[in-house]
Amino acid sequence: MDGFHLAYPLRLIPYVAITLIFAFTFHEFAHAFVAYKFGDNTAKKQGRLTLNPLKHLDPIGTILILLAGFGWARPVPVNRFYFKKPRLASILVSIAGPFANLILASLGFIVGYGLMRFNIASSTQFDDFLMIFINLNIVLLIFNMIPLPPLDGYRIIEDLAPHHVRAKMTQYEQYGMLIFLVLVITPLDQFTIQPIFSTIVPWLREGLSNFFYNLYF
């Protein structure tokens, strides 16, 4: 047990938990909302068109955030056959979740730089929370755009692919989850997932930080 470590220090776990409630809830709600707007009420019928976190949190995905630094919520059910334009609607539904995390991360910068701009003092605890809030939402944004099933990035590629390619992808999708788990929870993550996080996450965080800093100052 000496080698076991959480992805976050214990003092930050409450901030992580609060962030997850917002991040997972808005992510899945965004999927359900956009699907509903395009004519699919499957998620609404199952009680997923809601901001109630209990309807969206997945126990395993939430625990993995604490252990590995990334995770997932319960996928929102989507029936593309209700869509008038299935391919376009499906792509927008898939993008909606990561875009919700982008909005939340942006709100974190807006609040943080807003406090600085108007000389409003904030506590160290609140600064730590904002750091976690921004970072986790960026991580979830990037993580969900990875093109592996069952992530949103895979769904986007699936809908962009020609029909014959899509048919082949569907055949092998059952193995996708196994490949996904091998890549993210084994030492292979050092050569797959972690390089993505160590490059794209800081790049996006710095880009958003510069953008909102220039808006205020």
C-alpha cells in the first residue's frame, strides 16, 4: 500500500468532488438537452434531461477521477433515428458534452480574473477550488474527445465516417471498450493517455487563461 497514491492530495478532494458534481452533470445534461432539441426524447423519458447530479454520476467513473485523474459519468441514451438529420444532430449531441466542460472552465477563468480585476480578495481555499475546477473541466473536455469508444470523440468520428466505414467500426466497437480500458488503466497510459494530457491540457489552459486575461486587463 506504500505505493498507492490518489490523483489529488486529500485536502483537495472536497474541491474535486464539488467540481465533478458540476462537470459531470452539465456534460450529460448538455447531451440530453441537444438531443431533445433535435427531436429525441429518449433521455427525457429516462429522467436524464435534468441538472440533478444523482441522475448522471457513475460510481466507477467518479472513483477513477480520484485515483487516476480522469473518469466519466453515466452515458446519456441517444436514439439517432428520431433525428431529422441524423448525422448532423448526432455530431452536435456528441460535441455538446465537451463543450459544456469548456464553458465551465471558461467560467472559472471569468470568476478568477474578475476578482483580480475588481480587487476583490479571495481566500487560498477558493483559489485552490478554482484551479481544480478549471483543470478538471479541461481534462474532461480533452479526455472525452479521445477517439475511442465509448467517448464522445469516437462518436463524432463515427458520424463523420462514410457508411461503409461506419459499418466496420460498429463491428469492432465491442472490442473498443477493452482497448480503452487497457490504454487508460494500465502502464500503457504513459505512452497513450498521459502524453495527451501533458501536452494538450496545458496548451488549452494557457490559451484560455491568456484569452480571458486580455479581456480584463
